[in-house]
Amino acid sequence: MSTARFLKARDIAPWLEELGREYTVLAPTRHGDTVVFREFEPERGIELDRLSTTPAKKALLPPCETLFEYATTKTDTPPYRTSIELRPTLPEGKILLFGTRPCDARAMQIFDRVYDGEQVKDPYYTARRNAATIVTLACSGQAGTCFCDRVGGSPVDATGSDVLLTPLKAGYVAEALTEKGMELMRDTAFMKADGLRQEALNVRNRILEEVPERTSFLDMERNLLSLFGDLGFWDKTAESCLSCGACTYLCPTCYCFNITDEPHGDSGKRIRTWDNCMSSQFTLEGSGHNPRPTKAHRMRNRIGHKFSYYPQLHDKTLACVGCGRCISNCPVSFDIRNAVACAIQHAAANAQEHAHD
Amino acid sequence: MNIGVFVCHCGSNIAGTVDTEQVAQAARSFPEVAFATDTMYACSEPGQAGIIDAIREYGLDGVVVASCTPRMHEATFRKTIGRAGLNTYLFEMANIREHVSWIGKDKEANTNKAIDLVQIAVEKLRRNTALFSSEFEINKRVMVIGGGVAGIQAALDCADGGLEVVLVERESTIGGKMAKLDKTFPTVDCSSCILGPRMVDIAQHPNITLHAMAEVESVDGFVGNFDVKVRKKATYVDWEACTGCGQCMEKCPSRKAEDRFNEHVGTTTAINIPFPQAIPKKAVIDPGACIMLTKGKCGACAKLCPTQAIRFEQEDTVVQEQVGAIIAATGYDLFDFTLYGEYGGGRYPDVVTSMQYERMLSASGPTGGHLVRPSDGKEPKDIVFIQCVGSRDHSVNRPYCSGFCCMYTAKQTILTKDHIPDSQSYVFYMDIRSPGKLYDEFTRRAMEEYGAKYIRGRVSTIQPRNGRYVVKGADTLMGSPVEIEADLVVLAVGAEASRGAGALAEKLRISYDGYGFFMEGHPKLKPVETNTAGVYLAGSCQGPKDIPSSVAQGSAAASKVQALFSRDKLASDPQVSSVALQRCVGCAKCASTCPFGAIEMTEFRGMPKASVVETVCQGCGVCAVTCPQGAIQLQHFTDNQILAEVNALCPY
Amino acid sequence: MAHTQELRTLIARELPNLDLVLAWTGGFDPLSSTPLFITTEADLDRLAVGPMHVQNLAAYLPSLKGRKVGIVTRGCDSRTITELLQENLINRDEVVIFGIGCTGAVNIRKVRTAVNGAPVTDVEIGDDVLTVTTGEETHALRLQDVLMDKCYTCAGQAPRMHDHMVSERSGCLATGETPPSSLDLLEGMDARERFAFWEGHMDRCIRCYACRNACPLCVCKDSCVAQSRDPHWVDQSDTPREKLMFQAIHALHTAGRCTECGECERACPMGIPILAMKQALNRRIKHLFDYEAGMDQESTPPLFMFRQQEETIKERDAR
Amino acid sequence: MTSNPPNVYLPDMATIQEVIQETPAIKTFRVTLNNADRMQAFSFEPGQVGQLSVIGVGESTFVINSPPTRKEYLQFSVMKVGELTSRLHTLKAGDQIGVRAPLGNAFPYDSMRGRDIVFVGGGIGMAPLRTLLLYMLDNRAEYGKITLLYGARSPHDMAFSYEVEEWLQRDDMHTVLTVDNGTPEWQHKVGLIPNILKEIGPSPENAVAVTCGPPIMIKFTVQALQELGFGDEQIVTTLEKRMKCGVGICGRCNIGSSYVCKDGPVYTLAQLKELPGEM
Amino acid sequence: MPVLEGKELRIVGFLCNWCSYGGADTAGVGRFAQPTDLRIIKLPCTGRVNPLFVVRAFLNGADGVLVSGCHPGDCHYTAGNFYARRRLEILRELLDVMGIQQERFHYTWVSASEGQKWKQVVSDFTARIHDLGPAAAFSGCPAVPIDMDETGIKAAG
């Protein structure tokens, strides 16, 4: 049983079209001058040359998802009593996520720990997760805003992927990494390419060699805790932040959501939608009290969550994959790398100060 | 909320073209509707009892009535549910009569539309909250605008009831149109004999302040607390000093002043007291005719005045009056007959208006009560009266009947015969309209006892011939053309809205119709109220009226004011704006757009916040649209309520 | 970079009297920039001005009300300041304006598209050419082609008011024919095409509200109706309907106030041409009320006033 | 496919059995799950919370304030503050609501056994304390001295008045009431809770203080307790946060790495001190 | 309840309480027959008409929206319709910018006495909407918008 195939670039679109019968195929396509994951249609084309503007997370965690629909019925005699029927709308069908980058694929595992955990299983997420096959394209190099290497990943990392594509001239070597990946590759008419595995590995190693030596953000979760009380630091860090949600919505690892009821006459639905911890309204309570009243509090939570809270709870894994979308798409070019580096430095300085006390 | 829906048949008014049972059936499925039924007459005693019973039996805490317009019965039903112990604001109406059954023929479409209207009423009601009025003090003074017979009656009734009255009159004397009349129909009693004493009562009443030669400049505030600015025009005479002796008039060298009181039959002196019974009896200088004021020399009156009351330097003054209610009694004006070219367009001296004729009949008038032709001073023998000049005529945008012309023409033919026994009166008429006590009998007398010849038909032209006038018309009863040679022609000009009525209505924030007559609250049930609380109507400003009707309305308006003032405090309409402090960012945009200055900026925990002065807020909702974050909401017309209505109608 | 040096000197002189000064510095690559909050003289070393330094710093002013703030300001941004003053959202005596003559503001998105998203290693500004290096490749782009759309309707490069002015004035560097803007595109469409245009663009909107948060005139921010339930103007569904509704809300809330600073469009991570909506509306408001926002501190935005006789408004027939 | 996990987002539909108007702003709802088996099997511990839904409006978190020892209904007390609570307040007996419960952790009532208990409740914050208090009164022998300090803004803002009367009468507990603004009829204390607490001066010896109320009140109550000598482990509070999912995913109720909906709402002061100060 | 399929289109009216609602009543009292499409939402004043209600109605699928209030100068609240006139003018323009046909929106002034005029307004406007037909709806499958590439960023020189 061969698990490696060679995909000619021009064969990809017809293949995806074919797969569309069995799967919901999501692939990066051009939309205006951005690249977004959308359901694949041949006329939309496919854009594999650059990192998509939006992450692939919507395949597993759609921006808007109905949790249940409800309908009401009434008794016949007055006073008419209303009874309410809830109909959960669990997702069905297989999903093929094609053309994710290693960072996005890695992010799926970050979701898994939360949505498919020991105690709690999110039925909507798990249904999609179980039905999804992820075909990842290894990056040919890092963009200026990329920092996967500093958060435990790499441009060719296969974590979270079912199939890894490595770019060669005129096509890609596709290597199945999981049962699902093998199932997908098994039935293809693509050329078997076990012989190209070594060449693919060489390509990946060359890409890895290009990755610069930089300080890692790993293992800082405890150090950062010492900055919790230093609101002045976070004030300064967040001064240019506009409190919009571009960073969180474009982040492959941000998974916070809102739940709202949207009624429509006597029926309606309860939906969950992406939400944004940088917004003041995220934590605003009915009484008017807000535990995170300023953007400094919110920045502390965002960076804290990714680099301290989540790793504390989940085996030191950072909730950041270093895709850099939050940097390149920020209206004020806020650079989370600088912020984290600065925080680590500051924490170290604080620690030293305390040592002298 | 447990909502009850009551769909009224209104006899066959609604049920004739709307399937009311189906509407009630559909209402049962709407959210929070716990009871729905159709009912024969919701507003009737048993209909209301049915609502109350249902509230009690099914524990309803909100009610929708689908019936006529809320302008008709909203207050009725609010009281009904109030009697059942509900907050009266947990109520909505769906107008399925005026807006559905009366205007649509297709029963299926009507029924469907009625269901929609009930649904939006339910959606709105679901978001209603119980509201409670707050009370505010009222200023128990009343302003009456216009000192004609209606205004005089209203002022005296109010004053006799113990209220302080401010009477504002545009002319230098009160009395209005009635003071110009010689006699009144159908009793033919002397107009000034019956009006005069009432005018004197105004002058002498301790509770009445009279501002003559004055007009309302602006009205601020709201029911119970109006703040009115009154402009008192310069009279150039110190009225404190003027005794009304009239010596100034005798010596005034300028005799070119307009004689408005005498309907421009001749001119008068520049300093003038319009007529001997004027109230106040004070002289006024016409600045356009006064030689001193136009050329800077003369001053005859000043030299002569025994009390040195002349003040050539006098200017307008503005006085401020605080009142709790306003009665508009601004009367009417006469149609400008010169629009009719066929009647000479004003070029023929012996074609006069009925009011000019009235002045000629009057012993205190410009001719001393002698009927003469303005052109040559000769006594006329053949006199033609033409009816409906500026009434019932679409071509001059006066399609309405002025109501009193038939009667005064009959009176004038009678008086003509009295003045000139060998005269002959001819009356061209369209129809004779004489409903009223002894009215028809009166017109009969004019014809039968006084020999007035009534010809049914329109006059097509009046042409001068040999110093007389040929009046050509058609006798539509005989079906033949008619030609009468007349010495004098009297045009029965119709009534039209008083000049400036529209501008005053805008100041008072009341509506007026296309002709400028003020709109009453309801054509039948609220004849003297307006839709603006605290503003009432009396007399012809609402539409042409004869004297008894005007007097009745004056009294009616006064009694409305008395009723309003019988309470020490008024309850404010709680459907006013309110601010959600949490959402308000203190940008003050609402305060800048509020037409009433009802929004103040205050501080709450160091942050600027808007705050609504509830008794000043009138509930227009301009602020709610201005506020971008929706922090200020008009209660019972909140964004969410209106959005719920929109969403119900457009469910995509 | 003489004018940068002059600006540093001006700011350094005033800094002791100020709580902070808003300026720009370079961002994560040669194309990008980020606001610089200057509190010490040492911060001045990082100050940079030029076609790539594009954020409208006036957006921060309302949140800094009560503090004494210096701000580096170009022509278009000064209109924002005027508008903020007009609406009493800031106090003039708390703001010290360091004026600079604008040389044109680059739309980074256009540049990135022109270089097909390749990592940019160097940018050089010639007279009217932007030379962008991506690794081995260089791209010479006509400056005019990569300016922000707002530059094509520029009302003046120098600020309308200032306390200090960098003396070395330079006008817009871009020359030559302007390329078609999104506004031109929009104005050339009929109603159905426009509706489809907006539906298409809204489809990729991620509801991040960067447009709103970057907008200097969105005063509600934390109380915005976009997320409130009372009032519940928009639901949270991910549909073009709700997203377009929000854009309509934004456009109407800023109608007659919007100075076309373009921050909404610049901030949009999805490159949705929302400035065109506002520009098109502004053109029509200019036609209706002969009013442009941010031009005159003494005037009142058209929706906060009225005339009894509106000369330019005609009654229309229902037919 | 393996069997689907239970849908944690799907509420149980429940019927309101009784509505008690506690104060002008607080109503108590007694509800039963429509599914009789699930109602029968329902179990929880004092301090745990539930998500109440008005379907079509939304969901919000309330503590289950009936004691687990009383099983015929679940009780929630709701203060009217926002959209959902306002709509809840319009509901009547017989109306349907959604319930997702129990969620979160419970008061450490086991480790409290044998110790003196000081309850300090402010306003609606009395609701969670009531659960634990009633549980302890039902198991009175297992606990030491019980002191209750309950404060509200004014006498008519005092919830559970029918029970408060009973508590005042009991000789196996010490009940002190206070209001910020008194009335002529008010027989009890007038003053802020932390001040009255210092006045009563409960001994920290073998004692646990349990407090709940508005954030500002908790802050000063904790200070007062510390002044009285209570250690961080001896101070227990239960927090209220805006929650959505209730199962530790959606990300708005966390304080640092701790999710109030899942790991809370009950914390000792010692635990809270480990977390960033986001009360 | 939707509008009658085939017979009616969805037309929403926002009327001020004092003038136009009364005018519609007057038309009713006069039995002036009108098309049945229009559904009236009563507001105190056109000053309460948030233009966004109209936008919401259109985005939700309304085929026409009619706003009517007191004649300028005749507002029960003095100035409500003066503000409304400006707001609604700007709304007209915004609708055009959004791609909602301006003709589908109309605002007018009808007093409480103008029953005949009201009938005319309703009849004319309904006829106009029927001429225009149903409004454009969201396609549900939006086209990918025109790429900025096609607007031509050219290399210099």
C-alpha cells in the first residue's frame, strides 16, 4: 500500500471537483485581493502561492453555526400554553480541507484539546473534526511576519495534517500521514511516488535550513504570570491597539465564541458566532460591571491566553502557531512578537528586581 | 406576557370585508398570545366587559384590540384595561377599519392585511413596559387669541369661572366681525346692542387682561405651562393716558387712512378710534397715513390732546405671558371677490361686498345708516344680491359652503326694504341653506313679506350701462336667461381662513386644513379640542360659523379649559424618552437636536450623560434617531419595538 | 529626510509641555508603519514620516481627552481634528498640532497585490515611483497607482490648522493620470450591479469591526449597536445581509460627519472598499447641502440642523 | 461513527412552577424539568450554577439556590439587570424556559464540616449563600457556630424576607441584617457590610467565611475579613461572570487559566490570589 | 403572514401619528378605495423615523417603503419633520449607493385632512412598486467581486 503520490499542479482542480461529490471541499481561493477558504468550485480557482488571509479554522469552527432551531406550538383552549421544541442541528457530511498551511493544521490540535477534551466534548466541533480530512501544503519559506519556528512549529510541520504536500517542480509530493489521509490517497489515480519521498524530505530540510535562529517563546508561561499585576506594562503595550477583532478573527487558534438567540416570529435559532476578546463588550456584564474594562486588560488576556494560560493547562503547548496574520492584518501593525518578547524581557527584569529585594 | 387579542366586527363595518374570525384564529399562533377572539362591538359596554372578563379569567397582562383607529378609541380601551387592573400602557391597537375594511374591497387581501396589522401590534406590545405618569404643576391662566364674539364668550366664561384670562386682539378693538354688523338674523336685533355690553364686561372684568393691537409672536412650553410672547404693536398713543375723548380725530388733517372697520367704504383719519363702542376705546395712529410720522411735521393731535397721550416715538413691545391653556378664536376673513372678473373685479364702485353693505346699513357706519350708491350718493332702487361669491366654487378653491350667507342676504333684503320702502331686491342663489331655529321661516319672510325676488341661478356677468349695472344670469328653474338692471349689486362673499392662520397654527403646533381652518381633535367628538393638549378652538377659525355656533363654541372651549384646570396637577404623558446611562457616551447630540430643550447634560460618576426632563419631553423621538448607539429611547416607540414591527412585516 | 529632523526638533521643544505626542514609526516590514506614542526624547529617534506612514492618528484623540496631546498631522487628518472639535469630542487647548505637508499616502494593500504578496525586503521612494524589492526581484510602481483611494480626491496636503508647521513643504509626489478608484467603479454601476457588488464584498467580511474601531468619528465604540441586543439592529448571523446592514449603520451614523480619511477601508483586513460607500454618499451630501465635513469648525453637520426652507430639496410625486 | 457525546449546549426544557417576587428587582423562579426522568435523576451540590434560557432571547447564568436536600424543584433567584433578566421577570407559572445545569464547582462544604461558618451576603449575592446555608441548617449538627450577615441597599431590597424572619428567630444561628439606607420602621443595622462585619467581629478561629455580592462589596469584605484575621484559605467567595458556553470553552469568564464556569464559581481567596486580578 | 402571493408586494409605511396617520384615517372614513399592499407602522412623528428602519426593511425584503408626515412647518413637535426631511434625503442617497433602487422609497407630507391626497399617494406609490416588481434579493451565492488587479496597477516607466 503506497501512501505517497505525485500531484501535478494542473490535476489538482479536477481532482477536487471530483472529490466535491463526496466531500465538502474547502480550498483557498482569491476573493477580491484577499485569499479565503471557500467551498471549492472550478471557476473560483485555487490560490496556493500565498498564505490565505483568513485561516482554515472555519472548516471546523464556522464563523456562524446554528446550535439548535426552535419552534413553538400552542394548546387549543385559552389561555393558550406555549410549548417549545428544540431541534439540534448537528453537522453532517465529510469535509476535505485542502491547501492548509502547517501553521493552520497545527492549530486544529490546539482546538482539539479544548473542544474534544477529557471532560467536555463539543458535539458540533467533534462531528466536523471526525469528518474532516486535512491536506496541508508545506511552506516554501517564511514570510516576514511568520514565526512558526518560535512557537514550536515549522514551515514544514505535519502536526495535525492527514496528508502533507511538499512542493516539487511542476507538482507536489503527497504523503498520507494518518488513516484518513491514506483513505483519501488510496483511491486516487495519481502516480505513486514513494520514490520521491526522499526528494521531498530533502526539499523540506532545505526549507528548514532557511529558518533563522531566533529566540523561542516556549516555556514562558510561568514567567509571564509575574506580569499580571503590572497593568502599566500592558497599558504601554496596548496603547496603539484599536480594540478591533482583526487579529482574533484571522487567528487560526482563537476559538472564543458568542451564543445568541435570533428569533424569527414564533420560531428561531440559537447560534454561536466567532467572538473577540479584544472587544470591551466581550466581558461586559448585565450590571455594567466589566472585569476587563480597558484594552490593556484585554491585551493581557489575549497574550496571556496564548503564551501562558493555555500552555499551563495543556502540556506547555502554546496557543499560537506563528502564522503572523495578526501582525500583517493589524490596522496599526501591532507586532505580537515584539509584545511577547518585551513581556518576557520585562518579566525577567521584574524577577531580578524581586531577587534583589 | 399573556396577551389577549380582540378582533372587532364593528357590526359590518369591519366584518363586512374582513374575516374577523380568521384574524382571531391567526392571532392565536402569535408569540405570547394567550387568548384571541372576535367580538361584535369591542367598544360597547358588553364588548368592554368581555375584555375585562378575559383579562381576569385568563390572567392576561396585555391587550391588543383590532378595530377602528386608535385616534377613536385608544383612550376608551386604555381605561377598560385599567379597570381590570392592568397598566394602561400594556395596550396596543390594530387599525383594521379605517386602514383596512373601509378602503379595500378584496376580503382575502383585507383579512391577510388585518392579520399583519394584528401581528405587528402584538410584536410591539410584547416589548411594551408598564409606564407611569408623573405629575406637574399647572398654571391656571388661559390665553384667548382673538376678541371676536367667540373669543369674548370664551374669555368671559373663563373669567367668570375664576380663571385669569389674557385676551389678545390683533385690531385696536375687540368685537370682531360681529361688531361691524348692523342687525343679526333671524331676530333682526341690533348687533351692537347685544355685543356691546359683553365687550364692556371684558374691559371691566377684574380677571381679564386685554392686549389689543397685539399678536402672538411665539409659543413655547406645553399644556399647563405655555410661555407665550405677545408683540404689542406701536399705537403712538399712550393708552394709559388716552381717555378716548376723540378730539384728536376731529382735528387730524390726514384723512387718507384706511378705514378697515368700515370695510374701506371711504377713508378715515390717521389717528382714529374705529367706532364709538370700541373696547378699549383708545386712539391709534396709522403710521402710514400720519403726516408727522411720514413727513416729520404736523403734530396737531399732540398739541390738542388734553392728556398729552401722543407718543410719536413709540415702538413695538413684547410681553411674556405664562398660561396653562390657549383658546384660539381667530375668526375668519372675507373672500377677495376681485378674483371674479365677471363681477367687475373691483372696478365697479356700486358692486359692494355684503360686509360693506352691512356698514352702509349701520347708523354708526360711514353713511350714517343711509343706503346710497358709493358712486354718486344716490339712493338705489333696484338692488341685486349675488350668493355664493367665493363659496361652493372649485374654480377659486373654495368648494365649501360658508353657511351663513343665505341668512344674512335674507336679512339684508329685509333691511333694504325697511330703509327704502320702494326698493326691489333680487337674489341670485344656488340653493337656500337655512337649517336652524327660525332660519327657514326667516328666508320665507324675506320673499313673502318683503318681496325679495329669488332667482335660482348663477350670474354670468355684470356690465355697467348708463350709470346702472346690467346683471346677466340664468334662471335655472325657468330655464331662461335673466337680465336685471340694478343700481347696486351686493356680493355675498364667503368666509375664508383668517390671514395668518397658518402661521399661528404652526406656532401653536396644531394642524390646519388646506384652506387654513384649524383642525379639531375629532370632527364629531372633539369639536373644540385640538390634537395638541391644552390648545382649544372656538368660532370660525375652525370653519365658517354663525353667531350662535361661535358663541356655543366659545363656551364649550371655556368649559374644556375649566375641566383641565379643575385638577391641581396634570399627569404627564409617560411615553417620553429615557436614557440608558450605561450606553450613553455623553456626546450631547440628542440635546442639540431636541426641539423642546428637554435634554440636559448631567454628570454620572464623573462621566457626562444625557438626562431627559420628563415633563418637558413631548415624545417626538428626534433624539432617539440622533443617538448613534441607541442609548436614548422613546418609550413605547423603542428601536426594538419598531424593528420588531419591521421584522414581522418583512420576515425575509 | 530633513523634514523628519525638523519635526523631531519641533516636537522635542514642545515635549516638556505635553503628556505625549502621536506620530509614526516603521512597522514589521519596510512597507508597514505603526503609531508611535512619544513620551520621551529617546522615542524621537524612532519617529518617521513619509508615504508609508499612513494611520490617521486623530483617531486616538477622543480617547485621550483630558490629557495634553501633540499630534503629527497631514491635510486629510486635520479635517478629522476639525470635525472632532466641532462635535466637542476633543478640546482645542489640549491638542498641539504639528503640521506636515503630505507627500501622498500609499495603499499597502495595492503594493502587496502588485508584488503578488511576496515578502517585501526594501522600499525606496523616488519622485513619483515606488521601488519595491522582494528578495531578488524589484518592482517599480508608479506612486499614483498605489496611493490610497482617498488621495485621488485630496482636498489639500497641508493641515487646515496647526500650531507648528514643518517648514519644508512638499506636495504630493504622485503625478500623472489617476487610476480608476473603487468609487469610480461604484459610480459607474446601476442599482442591481451595486447591490451585487456589495453582497459580493460583504461575503468575505469577517465582522471584526476594524472599520468601526479605526474610524475616528465612531464615538460609540464600546456601546456600538452592532453587538447590542437593545437596540437589536443586527443579528449575529454571518450573512451579507447583516454585514451590509452594519455598513449602512456606519454610513448613516457618519453621514455628514465623515471626512473621508479612509481609515475604515485601510483597516479592513479583507480589503473591502467601504470608503467608496462613504465617498459616494459624501458626494451626494455635498450636492444636497453644499456641505463637506471637517472644513469649518463653526459649522454644524447637516443632520444636526435644518432649514425651514430647504432650497435644494424638492417635493416628489409618489407616481 | 462512535456514539455522539451528549449535547452540552442543548438545554432541558423546564416549566416554571412558581414565581416569587422577592424585591422590586428580584424574582425567584421554581422550575421543574419537563422530562420527569431527568428531573428525578437531577443532582447537584450547593454552589453549582445553571444556565437559564428564555428561548429566543438568550441564556444567562444563575446559581441554583435551592438546597440539594430539597428535590421537588430547582430554584433560581434573578435580579433584573439586562435583556434576559427583564424577560425572565415577565414569565409566569406555566411558562417554559431552558435549563442547562448543574455547571461549575461547589462550595467545599465537606471541608467546612466541624468549623464555624460566617456568611456575608450582599443583595442578590445572598442567593448562592442561601443554598449552602439551607444545606447546613438541614445538616445542622455537622457544623459549628453559624453567623449570617446579610446586607441590602434598603429594607425593601432584601430578598428571602420570609426566610430571613425565620433565621432571625433561630437560636442555632446568629443573623445580622443591615441596609445602606434605613427607614423609620427598620429595626436592624444601618451601614455598609464591611463596617458592620468589623463591628460583629467574628473570630477566625476554626472558621470559614463565605461571601458573595457585588464586586466592590466583595473587595472590601475581603479586606475586613483579613483585618479580622481570616487567612486566605479561610475566605471563600463565589464569582459571577458573563458566561456563554458554561463548559469552559467560549473564553469570556476566565481569570487567567481558570474558567469560572467550569473551575469556579467558588474560589478561596488563596486560589484567587494566584490569578490575575480580573474580578 | 406574508403578502398575498402574486397579488401584492411588500410595502411598509411609516406614518406620523398626528398628520399622515390621521390622513389615512380620513381616507378610510371617506371610503377612498386603495390598494391593499401597504402596511402602516405608526410613529409619533417622522422625526422618530430612523432611516435605518427603512434600510432594515429593504434588506429584509421589502419591495417598497413609504414615509409620510406633517407638512413642513406643520409638525406637531415643531421640528421633527424638518430633521426627518434631511435624514430621509440622505437615506435616499444611501439607498442608491447601496444598490437599492431609490424609486422604491418615497417620503411625502400628508395632513390629517388630506384623505384624498393620501389615497392618491398610496395608489400611485403602490402602482410604482408594482411597475418595478419585486426588489432584488440577496443571491445567497455572491459573485467574487472585481479584483483590484483589473483596475490596473501598472509598472512605472
